[in-house]
Amino acid sequence: MSTTDYAPPQERERWGSRLGLILAMAGNAVGLGNFLRFPNQAVNNGQGAFMVAYFVSLLLLGIPLMWMEWGIGRRGGHFGHSTCPGMFQSLTKMRWAKYAGALGVVMPLLVVIYYVYIESWTLGYAVQSATGTINAQDSATHFNNYLGSDAHFMGVDGMTGSWVAIGFFVVTAAVNLWVLSRGLSKGIEIVAKIGMPVLVLCAIMLVARVLTSDSFEGRTAVDGLNIYWNPSQWTALFDNDQALALFGKGSAAIWLAAAGQIFFTLSVGSGAINTYASYLTRDDDIALTGLATVSTNEFCEVVLGGTLAIPAAFLYFGMSGVQEASSGSMGLAFITMPRVFDHIPLLGGDGGATSVAILGTIWFGLLFVAGITSSLALSQPAMAFFQDTLGMTRNKAAVAVGAIILLFVIPVILQPGVLDEIDYWAGTFGLVLFSTLEVVLLMWVFGSDRAWREIHFGSDIRIPRVFKWVMTWITPLMLIGMLIYWGITAAAPTLFFETDPNGHPYDADTTQGAWIGRTCMLVLAAFFVALVAVAAKRGRFKDVDDLAEDS
């Protein structure tokens, strides 16, 4: 068939400006993980050694995957496909590929289901900070009461959901869906243009206040930076005995944690970047813009996120306080940081309620902005699938996404273990699995030469040619190696109920939660695979001849 037999929809959305695109893409990457998960992972997985592995993983995995996903997405958009089912089939001409591509719709939606709930906690705490109702001196009890449980998130017993927490969740979900219903340029892009500068400004204000704090019991916040930046620890990456002696885990585990953080922080392997990139025109640059997105994310994560929570915790509570804070990323945000703010002098005072109110509002406000820019991006693949693949209107698509979130969040709130199970398979292991599939299809099936040309269409810079070799061999082989090692050492024990996603033995509650979580994932995956089949019968995934420039 000729390329004239199939024409992409005429009314596809487009980004309003390049700045809006960069900020929206950065908002997708910059999320709660930049300020919470990154410090937690660095402290618990090698500290200075982790940082070396982190930057190596950024160069060999993160940046190449970012360019590849932008390339897959922009090419798919040229054929009228905004989600991975259509992108994968047009890329490979293989009919089964569209069903594998359904993972690029299911996985981000699964993450959104619990991510919006956590995001709503930050909104609730921002409001409570502003109204002076946070009990910073007993922040653990306050957090438990907020969630309506005897244990906090990532803890032991799960949550029952207080009416206050549920109320803020409904508000947060409604805000997300309203923005999505406004569309790309009038909704997501406006939020990114306003939210990202506000987020960076708030983070800089907090970092400046933490780093200029007076010493406390002989410690300074700057001393806390040594936790990350101790170059003498890097040899632990290649000396397993040293790694075990220093950090209680082997060298391979440090590498795996660093690579996992790169996937999480850049949102590669989720399908969200592909969808955002699909709204580009064929001549829009992706080489320089993709690099700008990565740079913005790394500034927010390493410079701002890494200079904020852990140095502040070290200043007032010492290394024992850092270890306690890093035992769970949610504990760092909602338990440790209010205690930190209670100590920081502000407006000529000695800390206390005024500091907690002002600094807490800024802290939880920036977390909320970071959360909503990410949740919007993770929701967009499902929105695009309902709109472009099934022909729904934007408002009906938003209602469909909202209905799925509200239905599946119920077990997340009520049953211990559900959230951790979904987060592990869809938001952690699944990212590596899907990225491996993407790279193999693009570089080995579609072809490295054609992929290299695709990435450079309309580019403002020439990517160093060594990255072609990296993307063809180093990146896919590293991903395959990660899947094998991770599958044997961690995924298999979790799959067969030997250890839970946090490395602890399954008990009765978490076993039940795991079964419920897995059932939710399988049901949603089957639902979207069925929808892909329906769309295929309607002719939505017709094979298309290669573009002239691919020849």
C-alpha cells in the first residue's frame, strides 16, 4: 500500500511553544522522586559510590533512552499514533507489536492510580502547614492520624484512609482531570509554564535557607553533603567485599539501584515521553530539546533535591537522623522535614510554629507541583489512547481515565501491600522491561542507521557519533543484563512470595495485598489489550510504508 492510503488525523494536538514542550517534558521527569526517592536511594545504596554509578548510568542508559523515546514518539505522531501500540506496529510492521505496546499505556496509568493519592498528601500537608495545624514535634503520629492508620506509607500495616486524606485525594484527582480535559496547550503546557518556575524558585529558597543555617551541635548542613560526595568510596563499585563492609550490600546491588533511579527520575520506560513527543512536528528538534530536558531534571534532582532534605536532616539530627529519615522516602517528606523546619530560625525567631508554617508550605507546595506535573504526563498516554485510538472526545477520555483511577485506588487505600506490589511491577521492574523492548525494536529491528537518522531529523545539534554505538550495543546489553540479574536476585523471589518488594518476608496481609495488586494489574492490562484488538478491527493500526527519508 502507499503512504497515501493512510492519513493521520487532521485535528491532532500540538505543543504551543518549544519552551512549553521543554517545561512539560521536564515536569514529566521532575517529580516526587527527585526530592524524596533520590536522597533515599543515595544514602542506602553506596553514597559516594552510588553517585559514580548514577552518572555512568545517566550517560549510558538515561540520555540514550531519552533520545530514543523522543524519536519513537515523534515518528509515531507523524503516522497519527500518540501511544505505543500504534508506534510499535508502525516501527516494526509486526502485528504483535501493538499488543506489547499496550504496556506503554497500562503501566503509566497503574502508577497514576497510587501516585495521585500520594500527591494528594502533599496538598493536604501544604494546606495544614499554611493553617498552622501540623504537629511537627510529633510528626509521626500526626502523619499516621492524617492517613487514618497506625502505620505510615512504606511501613508495615497500610492505611485505612481518613476522611481528610480522602477529601484531599478527591480534590487532587479532580484538578488533574480538569487540566487533562483542557488539552495539551491549554492545560498541561500552562501548568508546566507556571509550575516549573515556581517549583525551582521554592526549592532554591529552601536550599539557601538550609545551607546558610548556623551550625548545630558542631555540625553544618554543608557537612551533610559529604554523604553524597565522598570520592574515596567509588572503589566499592568494583570491590564486592568493600561494598558489603561499607554499605551492607554488594557492588552489583549499588549499580542496580543507581540505574533504577535513572529510570525512575527521567520517566523513561513508561510510555509518557513517547506520547508527549508524538505531538511534535516532523521537523521539530529532539536532540537538543531532549538534552535540555535531562539537564533540567538533573539540576532539580542532584543540585536541589540532593542539597535539601539529607543535609538538613544531618544538620539537626546527625547521621542517625539521616539513616532514620532515609528508611522510607515518605517518612523523609512527612515526618523528618517538619521536625527539621521546627528547628530552623526564621524571621528573627527560634524556629517553632512560624518556621513550620512558612517553610512547610513552601516544601509541600513544591512537592505538590512536582507531583502534578508528573501525574499529568503519566495520565496522558491513556488520554491519548482513548482520544486518538478509540475516537473519544477529550472530556469523555478524561471521564474514562478518572473512572479507572477512582475504581482502582480503593484497594490501594484499604489493603496493605497493594501499593507496593503495583509500584514494584509497574513503576520499577516494568520500566526496565519496557525500555529493553523499546531499544531492541528501535535499534535492532527498525535498524540503528535508520534510528540515528530519525533522531537527527530537524536537530539543532549533532549528537556525538559514539552515542550511536552506545545506543546500538551498550544500552541494550546493559538493559538485558539488568533484567537477568534483577530477575534472578529480586523479581523471582518477589514473584514467588519469598520476599516482598521492600525485601521483607510476606505476611498474611501483604500476601493478600500482593494478590489483589496483581489482579488489578492483570485486569487493567487485559482491558487495554482488548481495546487494542477492537481498534485493530476498526483499521486503526494499518501497516504504513516507510517514509521516503527512511530509505
